[in-house]
Amino acid sequence: MTLPVAATASDFADQFESRYVEPIASETPGSALVVIHNGEVVLQKAYGVVEAGSREAVTDDTLFRLASLSKSFASAAASILVRDTSVTWQTPLKSHLNDLHFKEPVLGEQINLKHIMSQTTGLMPHAYTNLIEDNQSYDRILGKLHRVDFICEPGSCYGYQNVVFSLVGDIIEKQSGKTYADFVSERLFQPLAMNNASIGLQPLLADENYARPHVFRDGEWRPVSITPHYYRVAPAAGANASIRDMAQWLNAHLGQAPSVLTPALLEQLHQPRTPTSRRQAHYRTSKGLGKVHYALGWRVFDYADMSQFVHHGGYVRGSRSEMIFNRELGLGLAFLANGADRSIGDLTFAFLDFYRQYEAGNLPCQTTGPASGSIIAQ
């Protein structure tokens, strides 16, 4: 009698795709997935079309908006700036950006780069996110910061920000003499061979292969115009990338690109900094979910008997992104979609639950090879 062969990482990825990803992909205009295990891309696949009603298929190089997942690039850029210049995590923002004014000047003088990257400025959460939605310019919004209340001293409580978070771009531009977009491109996108990735609305529109946003209306997905507002706070929400790019970004955070993101830099980025609640992190109720923190541009949490998963998602009208990884396990996933189906938010926890089954040897063996259409790393 021949014993069944144990399930492989490719089996795990293929079965996860068929059980969890394909149902979501079939209900979304277009999407793309990558799964990495121990530095190997075990599954990379595109689904659907770039625009409902068209025949133009999503490919591995199709650009998607990343929305708040853009914060991961800003935090990496900030870490590089701290490593390579006189800027420190503790230097007060006012010493770099002396035109800023806060309602409580004494507290405003204390805010530093680490505070904005870890979402601990002490300012009221989502300060002036509503003005981004109202299509006001970034400079005009900054001119109103002096009206925002503090809810705690800087560094002592969590308060998610988009406008204030984007001050990192101003610091980078002042210290490097480059635009934020150029700095990220030169220090991250280019050395990591993220050849499609970009910052800003114009680069997205200049690429013919980009995913149009969609909303579900009257029983069907309908293309909608791109909302430009969040591109005005580029460090918080202005990055674009393909799933091929996201494979590179995942591997870099899993330690596979030490010449760009060194082990010491990764440790800085992923270290839990600020306790947050499940509700503040927008996570569903889950028995497995443990302590939740914000790191530097990332959320970090424990899950069941596994520790320190690093995650961020992104949402803007008509687009959704998710990325999660664990350096110790060598495991990562990224999923991009041009329709913001609510079920996408559950995908990360389904991934972790299914991985636990795989590690416990509870997956059925698959001996016929990868699922049809899956792409194994070359």
C-alpha cells in the first residue's frame, strides 16, 4: 500500500485559491493574487478584466491602486532616510517643517517622525480626512492643522491619520532634495525591480494596463471615475502596483532583499509599537486574533499559536488591497482587486486558518500537480 504524499506548499496555495480566492474573484470584476512561502512564489495569478464589459484581461502587470497599503512604502522610505541622513526618529517635526502650527504648541513641538509613522501623534484620529474627501488641497488642509484637538500627549495613544502621516513626504523632500515619488522610486521600486509600481495619479493613467475602479450598483459591477483626492496624500494612499510588483515587495519584507531592506531596517518597521483594538484595526471578530499593535506603517498581530503577523489593507472607492506576511514562517500573501467586495477583508484570516491546517497536516493531499492556471515561480 502506497502512503499519500504530504501536502506541499504548492498544494496549500492551490487549495486555498480554489476554496477561498476563486469565489471572491468570480464575484469581482478583476483581481490578482500572489502567495509566497520560504522565498518562493508558489502561486501568482490574475483574474477577470480591467473593466466590466471589456475583454481586456487583468495580467500580472496590471496596475492597481493600493490606497492605505501605500503607508508601507512611506515607512520604508522614512527608515532609509533615518539611516542615511541626519534625520532621526526623535527629531521634532517642527525642526524640519517650521511652517507647521498646532492648536497646543507645547504638544505640537513634541511630535516627531516616529510618532507620525506609528500613528501616535496625539491628534484626534483621522484629522481632516473629511477634507481630503471634500477634495481640498493638501497645502490648504495643512494650513488648518492648528484647529485640530489633541486627545493625548504624542506617543501615548493610537490615532490613525492620513493627512498628518503624509508629512513624512514633506520631510523626505526637504532632506533629500527629491520629490517623494522620485525618492521612493529610486530607493525602493527600482532596486527591487518593481517595474510597474508608481506614486501618483498621472503615472497610473499613463499606463494603459491599469484596473478601473468599480462599485456594485443595481445588481452589477459598474466602472466609476477615479477619485483623485487620496493621491494628494501620496505617502498615506498614493501608490500603485501590479501583483508582480507585490511579489517583490512581499519578498523584500520577508528578508529576501537585504541590500534594500536590511534586517535591522525590517526589525524597525515590523516591531509592535502602539496597542490598538480589533475595532480600531477594522478586524472582524475572530477567536484566533491576539494582541494587535501598530508598527511603522504596518499593523502587527498574533494569531492563535502564531506570533507577529504583519499586515495592512487599503480601500478607496472601487479598489481594494491586502498584504500579510510573517517573517519567521517565511509566509506571505497579497491580493489586489478593482471592486471593493467586503469579503476581501476576511481573506487574510481565512489564509491564516488554512495555513494552520496545512502545518497540522490536515489538508488533503494533491498529487495531480498545481491547479489549472496557477503559476509557479520560474
